Amino acid sequence: MLKRHGHETVLAGLVVIALLVMSFQSAQFLTTGNMLNQGRLMAEVALVALAMTFVIVSGGIDLSVGSTMGLCAILTGVLWQNMGLPLGVVLAIIPIIGLICGLFNGFLIIRVGMPPLIATLGTLALYRGLAEGISQARSVRGYPEWFAGIGQGSILGLPTQIWILGVALVLAGVILGLTRWGRTVQAIGYSEPAAHFAGLPVNATKYAVYAVSGLAASLAAILFVSRVSTTRSDMGTGLELDVITAVVLGGTSIFGGRGTIIGTALGLVLVQVLKNGLSLAGVRGDGTLVLIGVVLVLTLVAGAFMENRVRR
């Protein structure tokens, strides 16, 4: 516990340093408008990252979240515009599709026995291929104003996404840190055989974490489509990199068994600060991607080193 809090303290310090450094690079960085806008832009990644925390704590990984988001995004447009379903009905169907995608990942991992990395790498290609095939390279536009208000509106002066994200953060934090189910997720990640011997519902819990991951990706798709008022099959491309970076930066062990929602939230903020600050400073997008990749690799190396020391 002390080690986790120590990591979060260090991470909070890094966030403060990054905020100060980036504020010197651009006068626009620390403005209220920019900060609120970054909260709006961060929401989709944050929702998926919260669910990914449970997946990684359980000892798994889900590389298909970006493709799930793209598939759900394009289906939002196709079901509404091409098939003529009321948009309200579509918004009820899309989370079910996300759940099905997540449950299929769980089936491949639990019943077929595929390693999570291989299984979700395969569904990454599968879901993206389905999105491309369904869309036929066509985008969908013309969404009603009430729907655009979800991703572009505000409540009491704060973007709608910030309220949604706040509720999701509290809910995820309580479930992972304070409930029996959250402790079961951690026990499975720490030692799955021991969890089996202890009589814990290992398979049901693993199905649940992958289902929640798919659900989060589908909700992120709805938010994203609402925010940009268009639908394309390439939505969510590269999402998994930002998500895993934030979760691992937050101190969640890639070996499973350990992680906190607070840490993930701090990791999300650090990634967004770097992306926004570097963009305002004139750094090209590929340079930002390189930096995020470097941060991820260094964090994985440091995490593996610390994990090996603990296990010794």
C-alpha cells in the first residue's frame, strides 16, 4: 500500500512539473478554456482506461479497445442513417454490441485458452476489419442537435464529459478499492491458481472485466461521435496505446494483482498534459507519439525491475 501511494505521489509531482514546464512553452496552456477543453478531449480515453485498469489488474490485456470503439462508432451511424432506427434506440443497442465484443474476447481467453495478448490482437484486426467493411469508406454526418449536445454541451459551466468522467472515476475507484469483487480481480491477477483454490469465481470475473472493457469502448464511441458529429471506421485507431500508457504510468502492474484508479487518473492527466503542451509548443504529432512511446517503454522497464525486486 505504501509503495502504491509513493508511486502516486511521485506521479502527482510529475504532473505538476509537466504543467509548469508546458505553461512556459505557451501562454495559452494554463487558461481555463484550454483546461476544460482538455477534459472534454480526454474523456473517451479515460473511460476506456478505467476499464483497462481492471483488465490489467486481473492479469490480462485488451488490445482491441480501439477497434471496438471504431466498430461501435460506425454502427452508430449505419443503424441510424442507413437502417432507419431511431437514434435513441441505437444508443441503447451500441453498449450491447460493446459488451458482446468484450465477451467474445473473454470466450477466446477463457474457453479457447488463448493468451490475452494474442486473443485481443486477433480481435483488434477482426473488429477493425468489420468496421471497414460495414462503412465502405463512407462517413455518416447530420446528427441531431440533442445528440451533439452530449459531446459538445456543458452543465453548470463544465463540459458534459467531465461530469460523466467524474461519476465513472468514483464508481471505478469504489469498486476496485472497496468491494469484494474488486479484491477478487486483484487476487486473480496476483495468482490465478491460488484464486481457483480459494474458490473465487475466476472465470466469471474474467468474463466480466473483458465485458466491461468492451462496454467502456462502446460508450467512448458514443461520446466521440457526439463530440465530432461524424462517424468514420478509423475512429479509435491507436487508442490502446494511450490507454495502456496511462494505466501503466498510474502504477498498475503489467503482471497483474496491483493497481489503483487514482494512479490511472494521474497517468491520464500526465499523458494529456504532454500531448496538449507539446502541440501548443509546435511539436509535430509524430514527435508526440514518439515521446508517449518512450514514456511507456521506460515505465514498463521500471515496473518490471521493481516487480522482480519484490518477487526476490
